[in-house]
Amino acid sequence: MSGRAVEVSVVLPAYNEEATIENTVATTLATLDEFLPAGAFEVIVAEDGCEDRTPEIADRMAEEDERVRHYHSDERLGRGGALNRAFESADGQTLVYFDTDLATDMRHLEELVESVRSGEYDFATGSRWMPGETADRPAKRDVASRGFNGLTRLFLGSKMRDHQCGFKAFDRTALFDVLSEVEDEHWFWDTEVLVRAQRRGYDIKEFAVDWEPKGDSKVDIVRDVFGMGSQIMRCWWEFSVQPRITKRVSITAGIFLTIVAVLLMGQYLPLDEVLTQMSNADPALVGVAALVYALSWPLRGTRYRDILEELGYTEDAGFLTGAIFVSQTGNLVFPARAGDAVRAYVVKARRSIPYPTGFASLAVERVFDLLTITMLAGVVLIGLALTGATGGLESTLFGSAPSGAEGGEYGAAGQTALYVAGGVGLAAILAVGVIVASARSDRNFVRGIVSGLSNDSYADYVAGVIERFTGDVQTVAGNRSAFLTVGVSSLAIWALDVVTALLVLMAFDVSLSPVMLTAVCFFAVSVGNLAKVLPLSPGGVGLYEGAFTLLVVGLTPLGWSVALGAAILDHAVKNVVTLVGGVASMFVLNVSLTTAVEESKDARAAADPAEPTDD
């Protein structure tokens, strides 16, 4: 190559292109040579984990022609990932890429390159949807392309007609400014680059090109179109929704929804009767219930200590109990289970436990909780079914709920909670099945399942999160002694939770046999807690009460007012104990809850598998 500095770098993303890559490189070099000075350009083959002879051919071409360079990857990076890597290593100020099948007529290459090289535009892209172009597409690709581009313009405010045409040029400085925010590394990369460039105010040229498909497309019409659709929604959320969800908006919306819920409850539920039943409850038994529930918290701290020990950290159970109190208080006060991140912040700030370990230990704890309450619910349900005690429940769920003022509307809410509980329980069992299968096999079941659904960057992100999660669970589950210790602790914790509900229900002076009362409480508490796993309301308020009430009414002769009163009081007792313990722990640990919530945003970012940790 002459001593002239490289001005233009053309990148050819290649995946299994042994039949065409040599002709593509030769055609590219010849076309560039027609309008660029000698030594002013280079061609980079960005080979993306090929399984054929493409790497060998690219190596040979690079040895024979100094204008050709080859970048090899042992694993698939995705089209966007391969382009990012090649552009970072390119020498030119004008960066270009196009598809190796040369579907776009190469007579347009000069206009593409010179639009950016001249400094007139920052970005340039060919378009198959502008007047003057010629494009012969199969019907399925035509419909998918029109639909995708239409949705991109509608949801992301883009002015481009064709975002995915593989024929683009960029000013190096402008591109890397935009790439600092681009998240996708696969087929959506082109679209996200153009959309973010528009939002940053860069000058973009879109011009008509003649285009003819060559061979079979590597785009999976079903998998990749749905994956790209999810990316449109991700960007729409980031651009249009997320900026509007401020803390003030969240709090205001939460207060508004709470007021609406109270008004609706007053309209459809016998609140006067419920309040009467609650006022007549035995305060001594309610007090004992609160004491029993308080006893479960040291067990939570001890269990958390055992989990952390398996992950390589030894801490005091008293401190960890306080950290759990603070985090659970955060879940009661803030939406979307913000308290979970608070715990990671507390153990990091006070004991220097890295954020990833904080989230990992919390994930392990959640698995044991889900398995324990799912098992309890399943065992009790089988026992009730064998004794024929589920007939009333079937009538309540699938027949007509009690009529009149005794809460038919609340029955519908309870049904919803039960469906949520069933889904969560089933998901927990399936997830553990996958974890066990992965632990006993060399195959990566998680990566295989997720990749089968989509191969965009979010799929890789999700797979990474699940892989780390299953790995942490396997760490604890792999030690039989630790698994047994944590499992027994979980059973004890949830048994005390059930005893709390049992004492509250007894405070209403119900006439049930001890066996039936215990069985119903085990089932109602288990299903109620499964129902509130999803962060649909702060502390699961509403979901727990709905499931608990419906089950008590369906399995016993108790009326709606008693069942609902007991559900509300049971949940209230537990939440009050949590709040008292949380406030006390904040004083002892010198932790501000609001500060912890703000700082925990960094905790989530630090625990992201795509980001480096500070450990």
C-alpha cells in the first residue's frame, strides 16, 4: 500500500460466505479503485464465527493484497457486534459497510462514500423504499420490511423510509458518538444507529438504490422480526416513557391507584361488616401473632448468612437480619420491588460485599422461598383433595361466588391472584428443573432455549442473567449440607408465617377443627405469597388478600367478611412488624432508605453481566 493515509474503510460482515466472499472483495476493490486514490482505502472482512472455509479464504486474500484485512471471531458476535469490532480497528475517517451478497448495485457505492467523505453528511444509507429505486423482493420479505419500517417510524419518530438496507456509510466521529448508546448487536443495529443519529441531530442522506436479493436471507422471518419488534419497544420505552416516570409521577400514580382501589372496595365490598369483624378480633391473639412473626426474622438473617457463606462471604446474622428488614421495608414503600436492590446496596456499603454477590444471594433466597411455598401449597392441596374438602373451592372458582354484598367482585380479584400464583409456582418448578438438568449436563440448556426464541442483543442479555442466576443456585444446591440447611431454614420461616395467619384467624373466633384450620392457613398463606411475587403493587397488597380470602371462603364455611378481615389483618400485622424492624434497622445501620433506593440504581448497573464489576 502506498504511503497515503487511509481515508475510507469498507467493512464486509461475513458469516459462512465461502462461495461469494472472494468475488465480493474483488468487486469492492475494483469499484473503490475507480473513484478513490491509490492507498486511500482498505477492505476489512469482519468474519463472524464462520463454520465454513470463509476464514481461510479471507486470510489468503489478506496475504495477497495489502489493501485487505481480516478479523476473525471464534464465536458469533451478531452483525452489529462484528461491525462494531471492525470499525474500532479501522483506519479510515469514513466508515462503510454493505452486505457481502452485493444485493445493492455497486454503481451506487461512489455516491454512498462521497456523501460522507465530502463532509456534506454524517451518515448515508441506501433505500429500497424511495421513488426511483428498483427492488425485486419475495412477498414475505416485502411485507415484513414494510411493516417493520412503518412501526419504526410510528413508535420511534424516524424519518427514514428504509432502516435495514445493508448499504451504509458513516463519519467515524459521528458514528462512535452514536454507538456509545446503541445496545443492539444484531439485526436491529442498523435501525438503532439511524434512529439515535436522528435524535442527536446528525445530517443523514437517504437515497434510492437498485437492489436485488441474492440467495437465501440469513434473517429468520419469524424469530428475527419478533426480536426486532421487541427492540422497537425497548427504544420506544427509553425515548418516550422512561423519561416521564419520575419519582414524583410514580408516587402520585401510586397514591391515585390506592385511592381508586379504596373507593371501589367501598362500592363493591361489605367494608362496614369487614371492619366490624376486625374490631371484634381478639387483640391478645393478634399480639401473639405479631410476636411469632417477629421470631421469623432472625431465621431469615441466619439463612441469608448460610447462603452468603456458600458464595464465599462470612457475615454476622444480626447485621444481615437488619439488611433484610431495610430491604423489605423498601419493598413496602416503593413500587417494583425496589427494596431488592436496597439490600445489595446495604451489604455493599456496610460490609463491602460486591453488588453481583448481593444480587446473587438474593436470587438464591428467592428460589428457596418459591420452592418452599410451592411445595407447601401442593402438599396441602393434595391432602385437601384426598379428604374431599376442595368442593367448595371448585364452586367458588368455577361456579357462582356467593351472591349479594358478600363480595362477588372480590372473588374475581381472588381468581386473578390464584392464576398468578399458579403461574409463578409452575414457573418456579420448571426453572428448578432446568437448573438441575443444566447442573447434570455439559449442555447449556439456558442459552439453547433463549437463542431458539431470539438471537438479538436482549436475548443474549437475558441468557446471561439466567445463566448467572442458575450458576449461583447450583453453587448452593451443589453442597448437600448447605442445601439441607437453607431448605430447613426456609421451611421454618414459612411455618412461622403460617402460624401468624393461623393465630390471626383464630382471633376471629372461628369454629373450625385445628387440623382444618392449619391446613387452610398453610394453603392460603402459600398461595397468597405466590400471588404477590410479581411486583404489581407495593408489598403485594391486594393480591395476597385476594388469594387468601378466596381460598378461606372456598375451603371453609366462613363468610367473606370474616375471611377478608382476617386476610387484611394478617397482612397488616406482617407489614407493621416489617416496618418497625425496618425503621429500627435503619437507625442501627445508619442507612437512609431514600438514599439507599437512589444508590441501588448503581447497584443494578454494577450487577449487569454486560458491565465490569468492581470486585
